[in-house]
Amino acid sequence: MGVMSGKRSVLKIDITDEEIIKRLREHRFGKNIENLHCVYCGSKKVIKYGWRHETRRYKCKACGKTFTDTTGTIFENSKIKPSTWLLIAYLHLKLRLTTSAIARAVGMPYKTVWNAIKKIQEAAMFFHGLAEVQRRLQVNKILCQCQIKGKK
Ligand SMILES: [Zn+2]
């Protein structure tokens, strides 16, 4: 169990969390948010309502609720970063690696990864949809070039 020494290699993807949130926003609401709608009531009477970190916030004038780019997705209120979610999803859904192999690859505890994979399975459509957007924007190529981040 000497893996906790910080000497292990950790797999990273070459896309920032900000970029992923932007892709997610385009995936859900359209490139110029032309498909923007309330995630609660479906109304199109939605206004931009500031930002929360890199996620845009919206307010629905029909039901009065506010939501963000990540509301109702796996990224919402998650301690796991979007880039890590994507990486785990890629390793699981596409490469079919085992949970322990993924845990080693991303440098996270087995239990955390196991729980993440369970959620990814439930949200598989979401990740396939996101991958579709990435393919169109040729970001998929970057995702495939998962690079081993060498130790210092
Ligand atoms: Zn609404």
C-alpha cells in the first residue's frame, strides 16, 4: 500500500473544467443559449442571472427558480472535478477498465471511484451526449490523448 507516498502517476485529461462546463452549457442550451429553458418547468422565459464560479446562473421568470449550467447533472455540488468525472467516465464507458484500475489511474480512493462509476452508469446517456458534442468539436481527440502525468 505504498501508493499513498505521492509518487504514483496520475492520469489527466487535457481539457479544463471551465471548458467542460462551457461544452455542457452548449450541450444543454445550445451554442448561443438559443435552447435555454428552465430545467424545472421547461419555460423559455429565462434570464441570465450572474455567475457562480465558471458556471452561469439563470433565473426562470415563470416559476421563479434559479439554476446553473450544472443543475440536475452529475457535476452539481460534486467534490469530484468535471475533468475527473469525464476521465473516469471515459475509462469506464469507453475503455472498460476495472474500478481498481481506474482508481489507480486517477489517484483516488477505490470507494470514491466505485461510487462515481455507479453514478456514471446511471448517467451514461449524459456522458454519451457530452461525448457527442465533443466529437463534433473535435475535443474527443484531446480526450483520447489522456496523458500520463509524470512524477516530478
Ligand atoms: Zn421555471
